[in-house]
Amino acid sequence: MTQHLADRTCEPCRGGTPPLGPDQIRPLAAQLPHWQVVDDHHLAREFRFPDFATALAFVNAAGGEAEIQDHHPDLELSWGRVGVKLYTHKIDGLAEADFILAARMDRIWRAHESSLANR
């Protein structure tokens, strides 16, 4: 059985490594139904929250995970919304680490969603 993306660890990409091609992207993207693959270059997703404080808490948790993984997304915070853009800057395209971090961010979002439902 294949390990779920969120249970894996981001491996740093070395310069000179080519970005993933469409045939490599498709099976990884299939595991992340809420994310968009944009021009085979980056992943994008918008997370919605009931208020600014909850969105900010998500950004802090996602940023902490990004630090742990040493893989850093572009985050855009506004009232009740967090936009995320993920790609590997070193190769100016997608690497497996982008999909792993996206899955980990989905897991963080589900935890935030669950804690809101239990209030």
C-alpha cells in the first residue's frame, strides 16, 4: 500500500533537478482534489474560515509545518480566507514536496474545521 502524501516528509530538491511533468503530476494531483494544478507549474488552493482570527491561526499552523518541512509556500491572508500557492522555487516548477506539503496543509485545515465544529 502506498503511503498517504500527508504521512510523508518533504525531501529538498536539488538545483538542476527538472520539475515534474504532466504524467508525473496527474497521479499526485488526484490525491489532492481541492487543489488546482496551474499550468503544470504550481498548486493553488483557497481555504475559507468564519473570521480573521481563525484564518490567522491556520496561517500560523501552516507556516509552522512549512518550517518543519523546510518547504515554504506563498500565503495570502485576508478576512476569512487564506490563499496558498505552492511550487519549488529552486526548479521553478512542481516537485513531489509540493504535493506533500499541500496534503499536510489539508490535514491542518481539517483539524481547524473539526475544532470549529466542536465549539
